[in-house]
Amino acid sequence: MARFNLESLPKCGAKTRSGKTCQRYGNITNGRCKLHGGRSTGAKTKEGKMVLRTNALLNVFAWHCDKTIYLQIKDSDLEGALIAYLTLIELQDLNSSELKAQVFNVVSQYRIELEICKYLIAERDGSAALLLIQSALDHYYKDDACQHLLFHIHAPIYPSPFFQRLTGSNAEFDHQMKLMINADRKKGPFYTGTTRLSPGMRAFNKQIKALKKMYKDL
């Protein structure tokens, strides 16, 4: 059998801590070596993808404001939560033998969306909505036994009516400190990146531009 030719493999090329490119031979699949993701299949779960999005994060302050103060909940997350909620309403009258698999499937697909928006839905549709959603979530967690709130570090969650902290949890604070240390190592102390306007200021600027354009066209 012919010996495998390493020279046929691409060089990894990932940026190292010294600032140079990695000179190891890369994987055939994605071109990276085993130290820089060559053996990785990439993030598959929603939580894993959230972690990846913050790995290279430098502007920690804007990210924190979007997540905890401005509550930048995506329309797609709200839409998914509403789809799941309406489906759970239809399923609540089924008997226990029919119920288990169907509820598990709904929650496994929209678990994070339901956790993000359950208090928002309850605010609009009453406490019975929260009771229904939380019952379905608990039904799922009993079977899955997962760390079901780990995602809260990365995602905005519509605030609960009681015991809510604007500063976030201790876990969130620890994670933000790690991100700030990472930004400090890459960009120097007190790096904030591009200043991000609040949603209100962005809407105000759009109105000003529209008025200027209207007067210019007169």
C-alpha cells in the first residue's frame, strides 16, 4: 500500500497566539489542524451556536446592553415561541399515552424560544399561558435531564415579573469578565469597538434622514 503523502494536505493557516499563521498540516475536510478545529464537526445545538457567536466578541458592553437592557429578542425566536405555544394549546386535551411524544417533540424544537418568551406570552395571554408552557418545559426536562438554563448566558430573556436583576446572574457576570479579558488581550484595555446606538436613537436618526430627504426633494 502506498504511503500517504502529507505534502498533499493544505497548511492549517489559523492565526496563532504569536500572530503568525499555523504551519501544521490541515485536515482534508476543512483545512484545519487538530489544534484549530480539524477534528471538530462544528456546533450542532442552539446553545453551541450561541457560544460560537460570542467566542470572538470584542464589544462586550454593547452585547450586554442588547441582551439585558434593550432585550433584542429576535422576531424568529418570538415566532417560534408562539408556534410552540399554540401547538401546546391544541395538545393539552390529549390523554397521557398520546401526549408524551408530541409534547416532547414540540419542546425539543422550540425549548429556547419558549424560555426566552414565556413571560412575554404570559403578559399578553394571562397566567394560564405561563402554567401551560412551564408544564410542557418541565415535562421535557424530566426526560432529557439537560442543563436547561445554560443558554441564558448568551440569550436575552423577557424578564420575569418578580426577582429580576438588571445586572444579570453571577454566571452571566463571570462570562462577561472572560469576554472582557479576551478583548483586552486582543485590542488593549478599555476597548469598546464601534459605539452602538440604542433602538430609540436609531429610530430617531431614521426620522431625521427621512425629513431631510423630504425637504431636499421639495
